[in-house]
Amino acid sequence: MAAHRIILPSAFCLVLTGCASINWSFLEPKKADTESGKVHGTLAHPASSLAYRDTVAQYAWIEGMRKMQVRGYGVVVGLGDRGSGQCPRQIRDLLIQELAKQPEFQSSGPGELTPQQLIDSPGSAVVQVQGEIPAAATRGTRFDLYVQALPGTQTQSLNGGRLWPCSLRVYRDMAEDTSIPGKVLATGQGPLFRNPFADEAGAATKRNVRNAVVISGGITREDRRVRLMLAQPSYRQSGAIAQRINARFTGEKIAAAESPSYIALRVPAAYRADPGHFLALVRHLYVPNHSGFLEQRCRDLAKEIVGPDTLYEDIALAWEGIGRPVTPTIRDLYGHAQKSVSFFSARTGVRLGDDLAAETLIRHASDADGGFRLEAIEELGRAGAVGGPYRPLRRLLDDPDPRIRVAAYEALHRARDELIAARRIGEDNFVLEQVPTSSENLIYATRSGDRRIAILGTDVKCEPPLFYNDPGEQFLLSAEETDATLTVFRKAPRLGIVSPPIPVHYDLGALVSLLGNAPEKNERGEVRGLGIDYCTLVQALHELCRLRAVNAKFMLESPTTIEMFGPLTPTGRPEYEETSEESNEPRPSEPRPSEPRPSEPRP
């Protein structure tokens, strides 16, 4: 493969969070405070637990658990006159070649847009794009992208822009300014997002209008290879482990013993949204299968979980790996006085389909002093129809604690509860969800995973008198005390244009729809949308709530690592390690220091 001279500054490599909803907490053995019931800390010798002995984790470790760095170049469009046609020749030539392959540029008739015109437009800007594909990601997994205007160009701002479809590759760095591009592992596109409140958080997080994030803008094109590596090579052992895994996850052949040292793994369809859960179960599967072993181990774990310095998470996963035969044993623990014991046994029961366990989790979710409210709510959302959890979760939408309300909403959203009225705004701008509640009105906006604005409450609306002028000069809202409707003006200050007044109902859902929908009119000639980007709209809602111009409180999803601390050094694996067509993982990964190293199989 020919080498392209690609220059990417080292400062551009940074950690991305919120890339995928994958729970890797199983890598951190936990113990609990038996008085408060809260999980914390790490055991010094987890190998002493029966949740480790005789499991897959004793004999092998998972290879392929680091993130995969990918990067490339793209074009951001929709910048008005804030973009720049400046672009180094090599990058320009590379982009033209890639853009010419896209369907939008296949026709060459009169008036058709060409790649050259797209790049040269003052309303576009060439950008560097980087992301990290999550460990164990499957084809179609989404992850966040970090976008940065090319250094040295005249691009003023990326605010309100959209990343045109681009390719993302692994690269092998040969020298300080030279890299060899590898295969395309992902594509990227979508509207740009920046933290609208960064300037309020202090100098460390001041916004840079030449940088932005595309939430869930990266999409993987293939499964990442994940496999088990045996501590002591053995055909017999690798075959036995593969057979045990396939027996637990019936219906699919997901484990194949490739050699005495390696067992290839494929994430089952049921776990594609949460591969971390699948891999956690694999590690906690017991290898021995002689008569009576699993039954006895299940009873022994029931004794261990009520003792001191207990690995609750690991015991729960070991039970879950055994499957439904554990149900009679763990049912006796649902009502245990130790809340940690009660929660983790009930969580196992829910995951195995036990309706009685769901009732226990509902009690934990409602227990203001229990220490497991958020975890129980999340688990109930995962449970779907088990135990009919929707009605109890709906009650939690009226909880005094806004964190509990948001957690209940997120669980109901995940379970696709019919209570939530959802509609897509502006094609892929964001999703608006309205949830009737009898508690204090609340507006919640996400900044990872998917772009959502949730309106929780009844009769959430703007209240006159009201005046709001968007800091980015995109729109203006106005209403006097006696006005029957709210008035909206769309602005284009660089062109010196202000739209005629657009009336809209005071209902907040109607206003959000008008602002966020694509600029167009309906069949009656009424303006249907103004094309305001998600980030600008979130900022406006925050300010309107702060000014009490909306009868609701505002809550933004917890900040990401980037927004709290700024760009960090990369934690993903060096890109060149996965450029091989034959193997995505040519170098074995070492076990985490906090975990016991796999031991030699017992005779």
C-alpha cells in the first residue's frame, strides 16, 4: 500500500467519552460496605472467591479490550461565510478522491456540485476527524467523533455545521509527519455539537469554536475481533471452554477453538447492544461440567455472598452464567437484610426472567435510603416485560429527586414505553420526547449516545413577558404580557436579513419543533421549521428556564471527561497494531493489574 504523507498533530489525539453504552465495570472487582450496602473498593485477592475459581477467567483472559483509534479528513458544511477553502494540496487531493466515490458526486451534468466546489466553498471547511471504536464493537456500533478545523486555515467557526460523510481509517505512523493509511474501519457524518455552557465552567473548559463533537457520528463497518487467550496452551482446554460457552448461549455458535492458545468469540445478537455484559458472562462461566458441580457451587456462592469482603458483582455474574437453575437458591436472598445481597441476587433473578426478582428491584428503586436506586431503575429498564416494571417506573417520574426522575425516564425510554410520545425533529437534528408527569416540570437534554430533548411535566410552556436574543444571532423570541402567541424571528446577520414575524403557540413542544425542524413551509404556506441546530437550541432552553420564561427546570446530561478536563492523552491502542487484514489483535493484551492472572489448568 502506498504511503500518504498525512500530518496530524499529536495534540489532536484525545480521549472520547460517551462513545457507546458499554459497561466495562466487570473488570473492576468490587466489595461492599455491609452496613450501608454501598458497593465500593477493590479486593486485594479476588482469586480467593468462588466466583473466580474454576471459571474461564482462571484459565484465560480476553484479548481485544482496548479502544481502536481511527482518524481521517472530512468536510463540514453549513457554515455560512465562516468556513474556508484553504487546504494543503495532499489533503485536498485525498479528499477529492474519496468524495468522488460518493453517490452525491456520481453524476456530472450541468450545475451538479463537484468535490472541488464543495471544498472551495466559504460555507465549508476541511477538518480533521478522530474517534475511538469501542472494544468488542460490532458492525453498526456508533461512537462519538472529535472534529477540528485544520491548523493554519482561516476557518472562523464550526458552529452549526454538519460533517459530510467521510471515511475513518487506522494509520501506522512511520515518522513525525508521515503515516501509512490502513483499511477503512468506520464512516462518520452528522451535525456538530459543542458544549453550550463551556464558557460558564471556567478557563479549563473554555470553548474553541474551531472544535466540535459529532455525537454518535461514527459507525463501524465490521466486527472487531475479540478472543480468549489461554494462559497455558491446550487443545483439550480450549475445546472445553469453547464448548461451555456455546452451551450457555444456545442457538448460535459464538466460540471457536482456533488453536491451543486462542478461542475466537462472536458477540451474540442478543448482546450486540451491550457486548460488555456478554464478555463479563464469558469470564464468569464455570468450565467443569461434571454431575452436581454447578448445583454445589451455586449453594456455596449463596454462603459467600453474605460474608465480609464480598465480590457481589462477580458472584452475581457467576450465578447468571449458571442460568435458571440458580433461581430456587437466590430467591431465598431477595429479602435479605443486607441490601447488597438483596440487590445483586434480585438483579440476577431479573436477568434470568424471574418476576419475583423484579418486585424486589422495584422496592430498591423506591427506597430513598437504600443505596441502589439508580442501579435498580436502570436494571428495570433493561428487564422489559419481566415483572411488568413500567408502572412502578412511571411513578418514579414524580420523585422529588430530579436524578431519579431522569433515571426513570431513561429506563422507560430504553424500554420504549408507550407513555413517552416521541417525534424526530429536523431529520437527524434530535428527537423530542414528551412525558406527562404530575411533579415539577423538567426539561432534560442529552449530550452523548443520541441527541434528545425530553419535556417531563404537564402544560410546559413559555410565559410572557418574554424576550430572548440568541447569542449566535440565529433567532429572536418575543412576547408581551397580553400577546396571544409567541413571536419568533429568524436572523441572518451576516446577510443583513431578518424574517417576517412567525407566530407560535406558547406550548414548549410547539416552539422546540418550530426551531429545530428543517427550514420549510407546509401546504398552507406556514413556516414549519427554522433549522436551528441542537446545541443552540439546548442553550436557549437552559437560558429560558433560568430566566423563568419557561415554567420548568432544566437539566443537562452529566458532562463528559473532555468537557470537564479538556483534551487528554489517548488511551486507545496504537493504531498500527490493528492494520493487519488477517488479525485485528496481533499482539496479546496483558490482564489488568487488579485482576488475578489466569492460572494453569488443573489436571
